[in-house]
Amino acid sequence: MTGKLTLKKDHLTAFLRKLSKEYSLVAPLQNRHGDTLFTEIDDVDSATLDLAKQPQNSIKQFLLPQREVLCTYRCESAEAYAFTPADTALPPTVFFGVRSCDLSGVLYMDVTFLHGTSDSPYRQKRLKSILIGLNCNHPFPNCFCNATKSGPFLEDGADLQFTDIGDCFLVEVGRSQGQAIVEKWRHFFTPAEEQDVHRQYQAFLESRGSFSHIVHVDQVIKRLQGEGVPDAIWHQLSKRCQDCGGCAFICPTCTCFTITDAPLTAESGERIRSWDACTFSGFTKMAGGHNPVVRKTDAIRQRFMHKLCYDVQKHGRPSCVGCGRCVDMCFGGTDILRFINMACAGS
Amino acid sequence: MKRSPLEDYLPRPAQVVEIISENSQIKTFVLRFVDQHDNASFSYQPGQFMMVSLPHCGEAPISFSSTPADKGLIRLSVRRAGTLTTAMHGLTTGAIIGLRGPYGKPFPMEYLAQRDLLFVAGGIGLAPLSSVINSCLANPDYQGHITILYGSRTPEDIAFMGDIALWRQNQSVHCLLTVDSGSAGWQGNTGLVTTLFEQVEINPAQQSGVVCGPPLMIKAVLKALEKRGFSDKDIITTMERHMKCGVGVCRHCHLDGKLVCVDGPVFNLAQLKKLNAMEIS
């Protein structure tokens, strides 16, 4: 006995159909434009599940929505100003097909929102989330999760972890909610044979050997924690950054946000939490105009220092998960791969 | 409180019971929570801050200028600087604002209670320091001597005259004022606040320096205290930054690897020297 299970690919739709009866179900779907995005599934049978391509989004937006109402307020007069909490919960939701990088991203968000503080809007959603991971057999061109140690295969963090081993998935039970699912729908699963586990190991070896980039994440971390990188690198990248925020929005671990009021009428409004980016010129600007960050030279410093130095010091690992999305996104030539290569050049 | 403001970003309504006009730019708002349970359960320490809400204006962090000894009343002194603070200056007594907190690391009050204290402030910077000063004065066990050096731009800009008058009546307090540029009739000191150092007794072995003001002023005073032999841990300041959450997640107040809202806003010079802060570099 291997302690692991298999699920026939032919049975996947039926399994997801069962899950969708009890849970809200989110998975990578191809839309009519050909884009693959994590999407809530209305109807399993008509949805086009796409487990081959890298989803363009991560599941961050479901746990930390791009725009979320934290509370509403009324202000009929100066003496009548009152707040009502908004519903920030999520129905019980299964996230299916979450690749190792994105799953690592959720574990990082847990550290940010649950361990350091206890952020109720996030916690309410995370407690209702079940993560079914998908090990990555074929890294994509800009992937480097091997260098950030967040993939291509994960051994911990998911409720259930799937690996494509040909005509079936090898299924490993992780956390307790995963155990509950396999017990409830036991008829879908068969105990895995030694050869199934061997096929998984082969897939892992092949995946590990097929990354296109060699990215020196350990080296850049060591350098940032030690002598640092020349200011000229920060200045050059800051100058080229186009202030679009795309890297932060697409990133599974960028969780900076802002809180603003959105008036609905003269006498009422919503308090909104929305995504923000540390690279934005106004991010640190204070009332009155003073800005402790000089954008021209340091716009990009916090982004890379946070991911590759401060989080290593604080949590023992970088908060870049190597998904490579920001590399595709950046049109300013200031992406994290370029930074790491510049920082490590000549060492 | 029924809900934890630390967790859900939900402000609690508080009523403005008094407004003190400190100068043309600064007003002190005396506040009380509308809900009596909030008043009963609320506690804070000097150096901490509240996130203040006004209708349609969002939130802004404001330090306490009151002391925990002022039971049931909170004082927040606000300089008119942006949208929210301008709206706040338009309020009248009886108005309701939203408050959540307290947030941030306070001044090391137990340690300061054993020391002579040299307070150096500029402008609105006296607000958080007055919370420390009045806490010490309200503490029957405090045996030290307090020196207060307060700089303003012009004689008309001198704020907190009510507090200053009380401090000047107190035997254990020495309070000196200066202005950057005097006007006709001004008999007092003129010059930067650091010039007042010549007029007071400095004793780094028994004294701690507590500093707040505009970044450039903080920078000059930290240097001056260091030069006069204060140890890095006896040079303490509190910093202002843009903040949205107050609880260490939104990251607007990042300062290298620290966040001013949870690792500060109070820092000593030993801590600041490890950071690339505009107040020292």
C-alpha cells in the first residue's frame, strides 16, 4: 500500500460535478476568447476545463478581491455617521487545479493575513476554501518555481494534491478537508500501485529538468542580505518602470492594498479595499505632498527587497513563487528575472 | 468592544465634545465614543495612534495627544494637511467621526518613567509628546525632571498654549519656546529649536531625549542629541507615514523591512540606524 490514490481522468468530470453540488467550484477554464482563467464554474458539463495552460490569473482575486466592500456607512448629518459591516465571506469553495506556484502563493497570503495579524475579510474566505493542487509536469517558458522552492511539485499545503500520470491522476491527501472529500466520494478513488507512484516520480524528474531559465534566487537573496546590490541597479530599473502596477496585480503574493471611500449618495457610501502596488508613485505620499520614497531612484526597490530579502528575514523564504507571470506582463523591462540577472551579474 | 477593530477594519462612532483651536492650522478634538461599552473597554498608551474616519474621506492615522489618565476622553490634535484633515477642521461640537485602534508601538513608558526627560518638538510634533509629558506628570511615581523645547515657525504658529501654560506653572518642568522668525513684539527666542540646547541642562547619563516634528527637524535634533552624548537607545522619536490599514498588512508605511504602523511609529536611534529613513539619512 502506498497510502496514495488514483482518480481516472475519465472520471474527473463526474467527480467535479459531485463537488459542484456541495461547493462553489473554481478551476482554470478556457473562455470563448481562448483565455485560460481561474473562473467560478456554473455548469461542469459545459465548462472547458484547461489544465494544460498556465492560468493568466492566480486565485488571489478570490481570497483578496481586487475590489471589496469592507463596510458601508451612512452620514445623514454630522451627528449621524454610522458604519455597518459588509458580508466579506465566501461560500464553501473548492479551488481545483491550483499549480504549485499559486498554491504557495496562498500559503504566503496565509502568513500575511492570518499569522502576523488576523484580517477578518481574508480569514472568512480562507476558512471556507479547499485547495486541490496540481503538480506541474511541464514548466512554462518564464517559470522558475524550482529556484524559489515553490514547485514544480508540492508535498504540503494542499487539501488534495493531484499529479497527471497519464490516464489518471495520482492523488495525495494533504490537509483534513481533503481527507473528508476522498472519504465522502470514495468510489472515485483507487489505491495507487507502486508503479503509479513511480510514474509520478518520473514526471517530477522530467519536470525538474525542463525549466528554460536558470535563475539564481539563492544567490540574489544572499547578496541582498549581505553587501546589497549597487544603487545604480535600483536607479536604472526605477527609471524604466512605467508605473503600471501590472506586476503587482498579476502576482499571486503581492497583497498591498488601499482603503478608500466610495460615496453612493451624499448621505451614504462604501468603504472599499482594493489592490495597490508599492511601485506606484503615490503609494507612500503623505497628506501635504511629502514622500519618503524618491520615485526616480527607488520606485522598484521595495518590491524586490520585500520579496527577496525582507520576507526571507521574517519568514525564512522569499515571497516570489516563480510563476513568471510578471515577466510576461512587464513592458518596462524591469521584471524580477531581469533584476535577479543584473544583481547576480559579475558575482 | 463587541467586534475587534483590529480584525475587521470597522470604525466605532465617537462624538466631538470639544474643539480647541491651537493655531490657524491645528485643532485639538476632544472625543468620546458614542457607545459606553467602548469608553469603558478602551485603553491605549502614549505614542499609539487611531485611524480616523470622516464621511466620504476615508481614513487617516492620528496620534493621541491625550494621556490614558484622561479617563473616557480622547484628544487628537490635527494639522490641516489633506482632504480628511481639512474636513475635520470644518467639524463642530457634537459631530460624529469614526475611530478604530489603538495601533502601533507606544513610547517605552516604563523606562522613561525612570529618567529625566528632554522633549524636543516642532509644530504639530508636540501633540504625541504632550501625551508622554502629561502621562509622566500624572504618574505619582515619576520623580524626574522634564525639559521641553518647542519650536514654531512664527509666534502666531505656537500651538498648545493651554498645555504650555500648565507646564510652566509646574516646578519640575522647564519649558522653552523658540520661533524660526519673530515678529514685532516677540520678546522670546528666535532660531532653530536646537539653539535652545545652550539654555538648558543636558545630562545624557540620566536623561532621555524624545523628539517629534517635521523630518528635517527630527534629523537635526537626532544629530544634536547624539553629539551631546545621548546613547542611541535614549534618543527616541515617532514618525509620520502614509497608512491605510494600521495593522501591518497594506504596506503603505514601509520603511525598508519594517512597517511604521506595527514596528513603530516610535523608534529609537539604534533601530533607525539600521533603516534607510529620511529622518536620519
